[in-house]
Amino acid sequence: MNDKQLKQSLLSASLTELPPLGMDVLSLVNDFRRYYTHSLGRDRHSRSTHYAYQALVLILRERLMERWKQTRYAYEETDCKQAYYLSLEFLMGRALGNAMLNLGLEEDTALALQCLGMELEELAESEHDAGLGNGGLGRLAACFLDSCATLQLPVTGYGIRYDYGMFRQQLADGEQVEEPDHWLRDGNPWEIERPEYTQRVRFGGRSEFQRDGAGRLAARWVDTNDVLAIPYDVPIPGYQNGTVNTLRLWKAAATDEFDLGEFNAGLYPESVAAKNTAEQITLVLYPNDSSENGKELRLRQQYFLASASLQDVLARWVGIHGNDFTRFAEKNVFQLNDTHPSCAVAELMRLLMDKHGLGWDQAWEITARTMAYTNHTLLPEALEKWPVRLFRRLLPRLLEIIFEINARFLAEVARHWPGDSERLRRMSLIEEGREPMVRMAYLAIAGSFSVNGVAALHSRLLVEGLFRDFFELWPHKFNNKTNGVTPRRWLARCNPGLARLLDETIGSGWEVDLDRLRGLLPLAEDGAFRERWRQVKRANKERLAQMVAAECGVAFDPQALFDVQVKRIHEYKRQLLDVLHVIHLYDRIKRGDTTTWTPRCVLIGGKAAPGYFMAKRIIKLINNVALVINADPEADLLLKVAFLPNYRVSAMETIAPGSDLSEQISTAGKEASGTGNMKFMMNGAVTIGTLDGANIEIREEVGDENFFLFGLTAEQVEERRHHYDPGAIIASDEDLERVVSLLSSGHFNQLEPRIFDPIVHAITNPFDPWLIAADFRSYV
Ligand code: 26Q
């Protein structure tokens, strides 16, 4: 072949014609060697888990890459409708195990590594969790991405690439200590930077109006401080189906001109400092899972995400259709994960009008047909509000648009309920007062075609309470989407023993069609099946016990009942009720009331928001109670208690399979759904729970006999508030009285006087919103 022929054949071979990568053990071994030695430059003298992990990721990433491109092309070619999941949080956890499972390479990679003299388990354990979320809402976003890829739905996640994710929780003297989570320190081999899709996001400045050529008034947003948004793409593989979707995370970077302007004025240090302000936007995740009021940086994050993501989608649209938006709403939909990205409603209006020249009516028609809003909370104090003043300073053009949306919206309300000024005040997107506020949930409802709650009860309570006025105006917008979790990570991956048992009894397929688990029903009384089931559970409990021993220094006996509550620490989730029960059990031991006794190991874990005093005090109480009980030889074979530090996605992957009893004990009507409840149940734990969130639907599915129901209903809770007398309840319940006495006498804080007074006060307070004392007896 001469030079010319060579050039010709290289040109004609398009990239898509690369030979597919081998999916067999030998290919994996060879590729691993090549990466380890050639790409990473290591040899047998540098045997490190870290580089071996890197090499392993590279071979998987390569295999994802070809499928990723094919998926993109397929979506382009079929011109299908695309959905965008906008979320300030994606709690992805580890990616390696998931990639192996979804590529169908679990067994072969384990074998390949064995050939190379390495342990897959060890490499997998060395991966740092991607902790870009607080809890339920962030993990839900991650589970949705997995499921959408598995269902081959064209869904892209849009989020923020925080330099620091959810803090690491350590304990010092039983108290929570937060440590920064610099998860990117060793690099992130799963992401691909895509500077070619950089967007520009504006802040500050003011708006000007000018007549355009057609004599229309056009807004210009000027004198802004701009920030660049650089996308980093993460592959989201579907389950053994060749689909790889995308999670696009934005990183903030300073613009060049901004620096230069300051620099020319002779302000070099100031210009470098300005770089900091820009890059601060994506520095750290807010570790608060209710709300963080009025923090400017948080609003910057929210707008940054909304604006960069919308511009990205619009740029792709304009690239194909030019400024013709007639079919945009047919082809695109944006799902807002709570109100956090709800600036998007006003931002899409702005982009369509100010940048692409649409009129208000056409822009509004498109916006209200493409936005959908998911609510995750019923707690009124958790509804997001932003001071109008802050909005005006940071996003002046957006505020104008919000005012205009509000004016038109209130006109509609007034047409519907003439003369009802009280209703206008209640429903306004702007809360009036000394400090007027933008009500983000109302903006989201007004700008969306769909508003959903996350469990049947939650969705009902939303339309009966918090959003009642809006339901009366637009009943068609409101609906329910009960949460779910991916059975790939939360069963197939985290519980290989059970997965194998399922495969051998009902065949495979349950990973994508969980209803098939009904095929187990005929085996419920089958002795051989039950024996294998018990062996699986036993092995998983041993693994969990090892983790508890290593992390907490507490010995859990796998023969005992493993009773587990892991979730964010919140008063409404009632970890305190769990502790009261533990104290009651201890009291029974001390009284010698142990003739009918099931040895029990109680595990509690979860992070408290750094500024949440009561949550932190509850952690301290759990640890102090654990110290006393675990040190008491009388309790030794009967009761053990441990607080697991730094609860996170990867910890749950060991916890759920090793648990017998799942604690889902929130005050009824307060937990929107819960998703941990599902992970425990599908790993074969029974639940003790209230009629709250998705517990209700879980109970309907598994039957009353697999669910220990207790406590007041949501309706009873609201009724009881009016005449709640915890003092009387405690006085009439000898067990509870003894528990409260132990607490208030300082039994668990002998060297730390009064530290649990706030907790005793919370339990005995007639205004206790969580009605701890009311549910104690039925819980026991
Ligand atoms: C808001 C403003 C400023 C700073 C932070 C926040 C913020 C951040 C995270 C507010 C709320 C959250 C997270 C809420 C959350 O995780 N909610 C849970 O969502 C799950 C998924 O729907 C449900 O299962 C849980 O019931 C719900 O508590």
C-alpha cells in the first residue's frame, strides 16, 4: 500500500467501524495489562490497589464508550422526544460494580483479575462514593437514571459537579464531626470533560429595553458578571441492553474577559479573587436536606444549573431547527427535582424571548408544556422562598419575568374567583411582608403541566393541604408517582447470594421485571428453599457484623435479630422513638424481665445537617446509650447497640442485605415517601412502620403479615395535636415513665450534666410536633 492508498483507506474507515472490544476473560486480561503498563506506566514493582482500580475502570469505560456513542446516534436519528432531569443532587455512590453488572461483565472481570493475581472485591472497595447528594431526593435521581437507561428511555440528567460532596461524618466523644469530602482528589476516571459544550451564565447587572426592528420592546441584560459552565459527562449504562445515557454535570469557571477587565485597570490580585467568586459556585454541596434559607451562594448554584442546562438543550435545538420552536414542546420535557432548579421556569422564558426572539405567549405556551415539577416534602417550613431583594440583585431580568408571570397568573385567579382577595394573597407567587419573598413552589406549579407527589398518601395530602388552592384551579396538573429504587443496584448487585437463589428458583429476568418475584410465593413453605434463604441471610449478616465491628467496635452476633434504622437524622423520622425503645429494652433487662426475649442488635446510622442542633444531640444520645448498654455484662447476650458513622450509599449496600428488621417509624403524614424502606424490604427484611409515605403501598404489596404496623394515622396525628398531653401519657404508662426517668436522671450522661435536657423537653412538650409519646406504647 502506498502513502496515497493508506490515506484513502484511513479516510474511508469511519470511527464507527472500529472493531468492537472483546467481552471475554482473555480480552479483559490483555486490556488490563496494556492499561496498567502502557497507559498508567506501572509495572510489577508498583503493585497498588489504586492503579489496578484505574486500569480496571479504563477497560470498562472503553466498553461503555462505544455503546454511549451508539445510543446518542440512535436518539439523534430517530428524532425522539427527550427528557431532562434537572437536579441539584445526584447521589450516585460507586460506579464500578454497577458498570460491570450492567455490561454483563461481573463474572468475567472477577476471573480476569484472578488470573492477574488480584481480588475484584478489594479494588471495588477502594472506590470513593460519588456523594453529590444529601439523601432520598439525590438517590432517587440516581435510581431514575439507572432505570431510564434500562428502559432505553432518552433521558439526560443535568446536575452540578461539586468539588466537595456530602461531608464525611466522624464521631468524637459520640458527637458528629464533619470532614470535607474531596472526592475528586485522585481524579475521577468516570467523567469526560466536554469543553466544546461550555455555556455562559450571567449574574447581576440590570436590564435595558430597546425597540427592535419590528418595533417590539426587547430586553437586554447588561453589565453582568458572567461565569462559564463547563460540562463533565458521566456514562449511565442500562442493564445489559447496549444503552448508555448521560449525566451531565456542570463545573463553574471564570471567564477570561472578566479577569482582563480588572487586570487592565491594574487590579491583578482583584482579578484573581474574582476568579474565586465564579468558581465558588460549584465548590460545595449544601449539606442540608430541609432548607437553607436565603443563602446567596445556593441561589447562584440553582440558577447556574438551570441556565446552563437550558442553554445546552436550546443550543442543540437551534443547531438542527434554527429559531423555529414550533415543535419544541413536543420533543422536550424538563423534570424539576423539587423546587431547587425551578428558576428554570423563568429562565426558559428569558432565553426564548430575549435570545431567540419569541413573544410572551409563544414562550409561555412552550414553557408551561415542557416543565414538570416533583414535590418531595409536606413540611411547610421546607418550602423554598427567596427574598425578592436578593433576586433583584442577582437575577434582575429573571425577577421581571417572575413579576410578569405573577401578574398574568393572578389575573387568571381573579377571573376564576372574582372578588376573592384573600385567595389572591394566598396564591401569589410573591409573599408580601416586610421582606417580600418569591415562593418557588408556586412558580414551579404555575409554570408546569404536571405536579407530582412521591407516594399515594403524600400526593393526596398535597392536594388537600399545601397546594389545595392550586388543585382547585388546575386539578388536571396534579398526580402521583410513587418512588422506586433500582433492583439492579439494590438487589442484583448488593445481594449476590440472594440474586443467585432467585435465578436458580424463578430464573433471571426479575432484574428488569420485579413482579416476577411473585414466582417465589409457592416456595414460601418449601423447606429446602427456606434453608437456602436462611443461609444467604446468615452470610449477609456476618458481612454486616464485620462492618459494624470494624467501624463501631461493637460485636454483633449474627444469630441475634438485626434491627436497623439508617437515614438522615431528623426529628420527624423519629430516631428518638427508636432510642426510647432501646432504653426500654435495657430497662427490662435490668428488671430481669427477660423470660420471652429475642437477642437483638440495634444499628442506627445517618448524618445530621451541621446546623441542626436537635439532630446532633440525638446522635450523641444514641452513642451514650450504646456505651452504657454495650459495657453492661447483664445485657451482653441480649442487647447490643451501635451508631454507624458516615452512612452513605456504599454502606447501605452492605446494610440492607444484612438486616432483619427495617425501622420506618416517621410521624404519619411527614415522610413524603421513603426509599430505604423499599431497599430493606426487597432484601428480605420485615418492616416495622407507621402508615406513612410509601410504607402504605409496600404493606399493600407484601401483606399485613410481613409488616408490623403501629402508630397514629396521618388524620389522627392532625386531630391529636389539639389535645396532646404527653405528661398524662407518660404518667399512665409505667414503661415509658421509667424510660423518661432514666433519661432525665442523667443515667446516660453521668459526666455530662444536663446535655439531654433538650431531648426530655422535646418528649414532654405538649407542642411536640412529632408526637413521640403518643406512639410509644403501640411501637413497643
Ligand atoms: C433546599 C434549599 C437550600 C438548601 C438545601 C435544600 C434541600 C436539599 C435537599 C432541601 C431538601 C433536600 C432533600 C430532600 C429529600 O431528600 N427528601 C426526601 O425525598 C425522597 C425522594 O422523594 C423521599 O423518599 C423522602 O421521603 C423525602 O424526605
